[in-house]
Amino acid sequence: MANPITDPDVSWKDAGSDFIRSEVSGGFVLLLATIVAIIWVNAPFGDTYQSFWHTTLTIGVGNFSVSEDLQHWVNDALMVIFFFIVGLEIKRELVVGELNERSKAVLPFVAALGGVALPALVFVAFNRSGVGFDGWAIPMATDIAFAVALLAVLGSRIPSGVRLLLLSIAIVDDVFAITVIAFFYTDGIDLAWLALGFGGLGVVVVMRSLGVTRIALYAVVGVIAWFGLFESGVHATIAGVLLGLLTPAHPLKSGKHVLEDLEHGLHPYSSLLIVPLFAMANAGIVLDTQVMGDAVANSVFWGIVLGLVLGKFFGISLATFAAQKFGLGEVPEGVETRHVWGIAALGGIGFTVSLFITQLAYDAPDTVEIAKLGIFAASIISAILGSLLLLRGTDSEE
């Protein structure tokens, strides 16, 4: 099946890929879920939002049980599937996709590096010390679902190469974000549980070498690996990424396309159910003059807004131009300077992973609310700016 992510000759309008369709529709469902969460928490019965998502649920027996509130079950368990798919995407791109050759991977890597380093530096410039500093990674993330959905709205006036470049940068961006979560947002490590987690991953490797193909068996071992990493103190979503990276990208001897089957089978559930549920559980924020006043007077808010809007804009674009100037790579065919600026602006739509990192970085509810407002404001500004830059000049060209 033609894949518009890895084949720039496949037009967006004619793309038959379930992956792309679910990514686009997922962006709209994600937006709807966010709106519902905001309406819910600001309604007269808004107190039910917090009480519902903080309802405790225990699964398991004795020492092999987990007790978390519903919000954390979504963040720590369901989001493992989201990160598993991210791992699959990374594996596919590195093995058979647009990042499988050095010449093709360097430019997206450099662009993404600029797009994570400068936003973090901007944030730190506003929050050099204190509690706010812990959120330095919040403006590093780019939300693929929203960015892709926005490109779909802009339609066929946007060259396919623009989508290709944006997705390639976003994939590398995910690699940086996952690395940051693993190394900087992990609590104290329990080595015994860590051994169980990595032991489960080792079993997956052995099963692969023995030619085991039943996905159900891998799922059982994957749950064990998740539980071990969860109890060890390493953020459990890393288990999803590692399992995705261990999935074979090439067809098996039997002809079965494991990675492609998993990606196309699970992606609709992730983009249309799990990520919107994450938004429902995390995007609820009280919108009143007091909260907004506290936000605009807080350095965390401005660190996130300026980090996402300006940091992403100049970080991605200038790094891309530098890579071209020094002969490190070329942008896809049809991508012009204005498109690079537009892609860089869209990089500031940092919703899902930015909210995810916010929950890891801050414990104080007031700081979390301020960070959420910063993410919302920056994402809206970046979406508008990116759209205007991408559409500039298209009317005269038609």
C-alpha cells in the first residue's frame, strides 16, 4: 500500500493509508476531546471533573497489583500504547523509511535538534531556578496529530514534500522527547523491578529469535515488562517505545508484516480513543480571570509560550537552513523557504507530549494549570502562524 509518509510522490488527497487517515481524524477528535474537557471543568458541575479522574482503581492481586487514579491509569498505562506506536514509527523510519540513509536522516535530525534545544534554552532563560525549572522540556515537543490535521485542512495547496519534511522532523523530535523522559523524568530506581522489566524485554528478543509470531504472547510478556518498569521508577511508557523498537520492520519468512500490521491495527485506537482520553483527563483547565492573571504574571507561562512559538520557529528553521548551507542535506522536492518557516511554526503545536511532560515535571496543581495555559496559548499561536506562512503566495501560484 502506498504510504504518503515515506513516498513523496503519493499525493495527500489520494493517500489511501489508514495511518494517515487516522492521524488526520485523530487530530480532530483530539481537539473535540480538549474542548469537552475545558467545557466540563468550567461548567456548574465542574467539580465532578477532578473527582472523576481522581477516582482510584486497583488492578491485580497483592504485590502484583497497581492502585492509581483514573488519570494516572490513562497516563501510565493506556499511553503505553501511544508510545508503542511511536516506537513502531521510529523503527519503520530508521529501517525502511525516510531516515534509513544518512543522507536523508541528517537534515531532519539537525532540524529537530534545533527545534528541541532552542525552546529548552528559551524556557530556562525565564526559569533559571526554583520549581519552574523542572519544566524545561515542556516546549521541546511537537504534536504530530494536530500538525497533520492542520495540513489536511490546508489541502492540496501544500506540496507533499512539506508533509514529508514535517513528519520526518516530528519523528526525530519524538526520539529526543522519549530520551528526555527516560533520563530526566525518572524517580529513584528499584533495581529488582528494573531487572524484571528488562528481563521481559529480553524474553521478547528470545521469542523473536525462535520465530514466535503470535502477537498475544508478545502482549503478555509486554505487560510484564511494563509492570516491571512501572514499579522500578522508570516511566512505564518507555516500555512501549522499547517494545516498538524491538518489532521486526522487515517481513518474516512467512511473509507476515508484523510492524505494518501492528501499526495499522493499533493506530486508529491510539489516535481516536487513547490520545483523546488523555486530553480529556489532562486538558481540563479553569478559565477565569484569576487563573489567567496568575498565568501571565508567571515565568513558567512565558517560558512555555515563547519556547514553543519562538524557540521552535527559529530553532527548526535556522537549523534547516544551516544544514542546507553546509551541504548536510536537502529538503524534499517542492519545499520552498516559506514552507520551511511554516513547518517551523507548526512545530510549536506542542500539545499531547507537552501535557504529558507537564504532569511529570510538576506536582503543584497551580503550576500545572499555568503550564497548561501556556501550552494552549502557544499551540494556537503556532497553528495560526504556520498556516499563514504555508498559505502565503499560494493564491498567486494557482
